[in-house]
Amino acid sequence: MADKRAQIGQQAPLLAVSEWVQGAPVNFDQLLGRVVLVEVFQVNCPGCFFYALPAAIELHRKYTDAGLTVLGVATAFEDFDKNTLENLRRLVGHNEVIGETFNALSQHGQLVQGHLPYRIPFPLAMDQLSERQGEISGDDILGFIHGRLPNFGQQPEAYRQQVIQQVRGYLESLRYRAETFERFELKGTPSQILVDKLGVLRASEFGAFPDLESRLVALLQA
């Protein structure tokens, strides 16, 4: 693929966004001088709403005045009927959650009259989705594998071929590709992208990121 791919320690590629649903359009090249945290989530992702988004909201509250900008990017790498721009707008406009997110938060008593009891205070955008065209290339497959299995080339041939076939089937099942998700080679949601004051990518983490706050504070103080 022609898109510039993200590399830790290099200038962060720009976010690819279809629409800013909340807040003015912005990107890394407009935020030089500030530390940027991008919370990448799916609206049909209970863990994003249990842990990641509340943590991002708290970091926004604590450090905005110290030079932090928090952005939210809703993406879709599965459940394309639920992880949609329309459902992101429902979240922003009415605090509505859907699907597995609604079910899980309801079961844990974290909704008020079926709605989130808080608003997300930072800018929110929808990842740029494009319908997949043509055949899945070998480079697409190997790029996907090496991002997840760094020692893939050292594995037995039979195992490598099995993985290649499984990944080919998975990629062919995806109706859309999400540009920011793929550009940063993310592994799932929630994911956190951390960019320093010079626009350099410092972290891109999937799931738990226990030292996020300390890493962020160090960049603010640099």
C-alpha cells in the first residue's frame, strides 16, 4: 500500500479521517508544540468504554492546560454494520451506545436511562473507511503477519504457510479497510497513539498501557 506507515521514533503519519463529528478538524502537523494522545476505539467495543475512554477523559482533564491534546478516532476493523459514522454521531449527539457496548455497560449498571452518564469532552473523528478493491497481495498478508508475529520468518515452513492461508482468508473477509488503523498498524481496540511536541511517534499500544501517564508526563516536561 502506498500510505506512509508509522514507525516509532519517526514523524507520525497524519490521521486519515472521513469526518470530524465533534470539534474542529485538526491533525499532527497543526499541533506541533503540544503532546498528542489519540484514543482509537470502536463504538461496538465494551472495553473501550469500560477502561480506555474514561482514562483518556481523565488525562484530558488533568493535562490539557499543561500542553496535552487528546483526540478520539472511531475506527472499524470488524462489525462494519455497528462501527459506523451514524452510530458515532449518536454517541456524540445523544450519549447513545449500541450493540455489545450497550449490553455490557447495561449489565454492569453503567448507563443512566440507557445512555452514557458522561460526555466525551475532546474532538472525535471517524476513521477513513474505503471499500476493498482487487486481490489481497502477498505484501498485504506479510505486512499483517510481521506486525503481529515478529519471529514469523524463523518458524517452520508448514506453519508459515498455514498462517498465510489463515490471514489471507481473514483479510478477504474484511469489506472495508480503515486507513488510520492500517497506517499505524494497530492490532485492535482500544489503542493509544502518543506523539511528542515535534510530531514524532513515541508509542502505539493496543489494550492495556499501564505507563501511559508517566510516558505522557515525561513528554510534556521535555
